[in-house]
Amino acid sequence: MSEAAVIRERAASVRAEEYLGPAHVLEAHGQAVVVELPEGESAEATMALAIPYAPAVGDVLLVIGRGGRFYVIGVLHGTGKTTLELQGDVDVRAAGGALRLSGDRGVELRGPEVDLHGDKVRVFAGSLVQKAASLYQRVTDLFSLHARESHTVVDGSATTKAKNATVLTEETMTINGKEIHLG
């Protein structure tokens, strides 16, 4: 007999009058989990949470039971996944306050289109990487870049067009090319 079958058989034999407390997840199968109760007995419990949660083996769940029927009503320590999926448009708003999203291992935004709108957008990062097939920037007033060093590599042609242009250096300026056309 397989280990899972033994656990299910033991779970079927549990007929506690009433139970409310922690239980460790031994197996997870969709909306049903096999949990170990504090006395070492195992029981099959049905997920009954308001928000969908996929428990992982080793999670500690809050279980309630009566007459041999058990239900998961909370997560005390979880490493599983919570998925909140809603149909149609969804708005999340902090009325009168700030909305903060954070994740201990990161935050991702995904979609076929992502729009950011704001009077001011600030990005603070120790390192910033941008990758795009094409990048278009349009600035109606001032575009200012301040860097300790700047390095630009263009595999094809590079064109700079301006009404007026000035290049100032405190020390050496080098122009190197097969041909240099002035005027």
C-alpha cells in the first residue's frame, strides 16, 4: 500500500468530536489537503478560505473539525501561492492615502501594455537596466543627464541634430575617423 493510501486510510479513521487549531500539511490536492493534527492523527480537510490559496507541504493551517469533517479556515504559516483572479476591469485605490506594493523577493508588472501616469514619476535604484526593441523619448522642455561617466555604443549610424550645439571639455577632445567632414 502506498504512503498516500496509508495517510488517507488513517485520515478516514479520525472522527474527532470537535477540533480547532493548527495542522501541518502532509499532502495537497487542489481543494483538499491531508493534514497532521497535534496528536499525530491525519485527516483530510477541505479548503474553505475567502481568498484562493494553494498550500504547500509543511504549511501550518488553521483547521476546524466536527464529526470527522475538517475545513481549512486560515493559514498560520504558509509557503504556498495565493492567486487573486478577477474577471473584467479591476481598480485598486487608496482613497486619501498612498498605495504601496512590495514583495520580499521582488515586484513584477506584466501586461501587453503598461501605462504609468503621474505629475511626477521618480525611480530610485542601485542599478537600472532597460531593454527594448525600440525606445522613443519625447521631452517638451529640458532633457538633462548628469553622470560621472558616459559611454554610448551604436552598432549602426548615429545622428545628432540640433539648432545649436556645443561640446566643452576641460582637457583633451579626440575625434577619430576615416573621414571627417566639416561645414
